[in-house]
Amino acid sequence: MLSADSSFDEKSATALVNSSWANTSDERLKKILTSLVTHLHNFVRDVEPSMEEWMQGIDFLTATGQKCDDKRQEFILLSDLLGVSMLVDAINHRRPAGATESTVLGPFHLVDSPPRELGADISLDANGQPCVVAGTVRSLDGTPLSGALVDVWQANGDGFYDVQQPDKQPELNLRGLFTTDETGRYWLRSVVPRHYPVPTDGPAGDLLEAAGRHPYRPAHIHFIAGAEGHHPVTTHMFLDESPYLDSDAVFGVKQELIRPVTTVCDATRAAEFGVQAPFRLIEFDIVLDAAS
Amino acid sequence: MLSADSSFDEKSATALVNSSWANTSDERLKKILTSLVTHLHNFVRDVEPSMEEWMQGIDFLTATGQKCDDKRQEFILLSDLLGVSMLVDAINHRRPAGATESTVLGPFHLVDSPPRELGADISLDANGQPCVVAGTVRSLDGTPLSGALVDVWQANGDGFYDVQQPDKQPELNLRGLFTTDETGRYWLRSVVPRHYPVPTDGPAGDLLEAAGRHPYRPAHIHFIAGAEGHHPVTTHMFLDESPYLDSDAVFGVKQELIRPVTTVCDATRAAEFGVQAPFRLIEFDIVLDAAS
């Protein structure tokens, strides 16, 4: 027997499908599936896809899944390119004003950064313009956090990470795990990273091209900073001299995370960092809020 | 430089991402992508996925793509199970009241049905309870449509299609392409089909199980009917004696498509169809609306 409200039509569709979760005992799953069906149906009603467009959508999703392997995650890339990754990141990292803003982890934190001494040069092959990166890790109330861990990784002066060029770059190039000193300071030597494109040889790249969007990310350095009793933060520092700051392919840029690369001529400051003046300096303080 | 409205936050996210389609010259693509981002972001805001849930979603989509091959289309199955396929079908086949309602094509129309004479038995191995299927193809104004094509395919009495059992069923079993006679009539012999489950050995099946949903479709016979000067229809006829009529896993059931299987004792009618009385009869008239 068919009950009166089990006959499918355009009007009944969403309620009918959502009634199918009546026996879903996992309440969270039920909430997610109900919301998914509601929004997915709303999308379909809005665009009214032709049968051919629906099939193109099926083919696109299939190709995206089939592009994935141990090293490539095309669905994460797609999530990035649609701003979903950054939105999920923002929802999961609501922090009080003044705390350093988060951004996405990205696909290149594949290996643990090696612990290094303060002042160490993480550029093992000196490919790029030398620079110093330095800052203080503080609590939201201003207290410097000594013993905080600062994990740093970045692309080189050509815009490539070590894991992308295993035959060209030394292992663990441009990666380092630093511990702040008694004043909460960290400093290291590196090279100025270059902007670079996300991978474009898969369905996500095809989508960018069809949509007339470029694949570039502005130049940035990745950070994860954590200290006892505080919420850790995963973020980027963006270089204000980089192109694409207002059109990051993955929407990672936040105004508060942009920093200048300054040129320092002071020999005393150069000596502090163990470099020769003039030198290029990027300063990036990190503010963590206390975990309550 | 970063323009004031290019800084990502929860509030700016959707407008920011949708501004990235500014150079999308294909207006239809722009409309689809803008709507996709809007509804996808609304879904994310509604459920506020944890980072782990987001990653589970990525993994689920990836596994769904990777389950697909030449013979299996797991994303279509997922679309079916979420009622999206039926909704897209409904949107693309809005017909005037009185015309036979459409349903989805389904995954088993893999081979062309062989042309057969009226009255032919499409059950080549007699697996199931014998029956007669008969009806008239008419125009919406009541005119019988002679020379209309009626493509029929179905599962056997165990609930399997020929293509699912290439070693057990004869080739082109339970498939036939019929042409209506001068009175618009078609008739054929077959077996009563059984309800059956959709494939459950992939991510879509895992989803059904996690959600406490059964995978069954009620017993049905597939039809594509077409006649000159009329819109063709792709549909099913559902057996009113079948279980799962009110919980079809793919939401294909429409009230107007349910028919009884009657038992006919009249020897004259049996002779008309070339069978012995008593026999089981399914009557399914098909009404096509004129293409203007």
C-alpha cells in the first residue's frame, strides 16, 4: 500500500525524502542528512538542471573522486576552491577579537617539521631572497608565552614546497619547529616565498578554467602555534608585496594576517639575527587565547 | 593589495566566493556555480560540521567516486537515494494532468531492447509467475496511437535483471521493444517481477545502513513509450501487491503508476493473449501529450 504522502512529486519531494530518516538513530547524522537533502533540493529547484547538466554533475564528481590518491585530494581542493574549507575552518575556530585568526592547514603539512634552534636557517638550498622571520607569541592579555611551539613551513622562491620537488629540494627544506625563548620570541632565517598555483591538472582545475578564474595563491608562510593552557592556531602570514592578495584561489586571506617585508639597514639588528645588513625582515606576532 | 571586501570571515564568505565568478563568461555556468556556493555554504552554516565531520564528508565523496567503473555509477545511486534523480526527472518532465507520469530511467537500460512481435514472451527462461502485460497507448485527447513504440524491461521473479546475472539468464532476457497495433494496443507475456535491493556494497549502501534505511525498491516494470508528434515518457509501472511501495529506496513511486495484478479466469480472454486460463494480467495504459 502507498500512503497518501508517499507519492513523489516536485512539491512533496523534500519532505518525502526527509521522512526516510525517521529510523536514523544517530541524531547528529539525521540532522546532517536532513539539512543536506533540504539544501541540495533547494539548489536543484533553483537551477533546474537539464538531464544533461545533471549527468555532467555526476561525471564531474566521479572524476574528482577518481583523481584522488595517496598524495592528491581533489575533493579537498574543490572544497578549498568553493570557500567551503575556509568556512568550516572559521566555524571551528571562533576566537575573541585580538587573537590571531586561523586559516586552513593546506595540503603541504605532510611531514613533521624538524625541531630547530632559534635563528636557524630553514632554507637548506638558499633558493630565494634571504630573509628573517621573527615575532613574539603572546597571550590575549599581552603576556609573552615562553616555551610556545611555532611550526613553520613554506614554499621556496620559485613557489614550490619540498614535497613537490623531492628530486630538487633537500628533505625537510623550509620546515622548522621552533620554541620561543623566555621573552616569548621566535626568529629564524629563510627565503621570501613566492606565490604559486594550486594543482590544475584535474577536474577542479578544469572548473577554474571554465569559470575564468586563475589558480594562484598569494605568497605566504604557514604557521601552527601552540602554548600550554592556550588554544593553538593554524594560520598563514601573507606578504603584502604579493600579487593575488585579493583573489586567493582558496580564499585564505584575512586582512589581519598580511605583513610587509621590510628592508633593515641597522647593523646591530642584523647582528642580533646573525645576518649581514641590509637584510629583509618579516615580523609576525602571534596571539593565542587562553583555553578556559 | 587587499580590497576591504576580500578579507574572509564567516559573514563575508559567500559573497566573497561568488564574486570570484565575475569573469565567468558562460552565463549558465555562472548561475549554477553561484547557486551551488550559496546552497553549499547554507548547508555548512546550518550543520556547522566539525573538522572531523568535514573530513568524513571528503572521504565519503572520494570513496563514492572511486567505487564507480564502467558498470557501476555510485554517484547516480547516491543521487537516487537522496531523491535528487527523481526531482531532476520531475523538473525536466512537467506534463499536463492526465499524461502518464515519468520516473527515472534507472541503471539497467544498458542494452537496446530487441524488437518483438506483439504477444511475444519476454521471459526467455520462465523464472517467475507467468503473466500478461497489456495496455493501450493514447494521446492526451483520447486518440489511440497506432505504431507507438513501447520499450519494456524488468527484473525476473527473483528480482534480478539479465545484466546482473550474465551466467544465469539468457541474453536480452525480459526485454522487448513492441509496436502498438492499429488500435494503439500492445500486449506481451512475461513473469511477475519481484522487489529487489539497490547495490549496498559501496558508500551509498553504507549510508543507508548508518541511516537505518532499507535498500529495497518495490516490484516494477520499466517502460519507455514514444509516438510520432508526442513527448516520449520514461516510467515504471508498480505492482500494488509489492512491499516497499511507500518506502522505495529511490523515491520512484507515484500513485498514478500503481497497478493491480489481476487473475483472469475467462478462457476467451486467455485465448486472445495465447495463454491458458486462469492467467495473471497487468494492465497499463500509457497517455502521451502532443509535442507542440
